[in-house]
Amino acid sequence: MIKTTIGVKGMMCHNCERHVNEAVQEILAVRKVTSSHEANRTEIISEGELAEEELRKVIEKAGYEMTSYDSEPFEKKGFSAFRK
């Protein structure tokens, strides 16, 4: 799995966060989306890497500006991660 973190300019409240999350989920095949208007950031978990330009188009179409893009491997941490 891949964790993509993008900077999103223009989110002002929780409704903006929801709007960004829904826009990403409607167009891209993702597992989870979490946005923070306070941090100006959206984190996306997906099976494969998301194309930066495609993601930028989704964010701009929703009325926001993508200011940064970072992608890295993601490992789900669960209860078993605490076992020795």
C-alpha cells in the first residue's frame, strides 16, 4: 500500500475537509482519505501510487489548490505490531 500526503490550500473548516475527501474518493481508487484544514494537509492510503497530476486535477476541480505531493510505502499497524 502507498501513503500519499498532499498539501491543500483553501480548506477553512470541517466541511472543506469533507468536500476534499469526497472529491478524492469519487474519482480515485483509494482505501482511506483524511484531511485537516488546520494542517492544510490530506493523507491518502491507496493500493498503488497515485499520479500527481491526476490528483492535482481532482483537488483543483473541487476548488482547492494542491501545494505539495509526497508518496511513500505504507504498512498498516495493528494490534499485532505491539506483540513481541
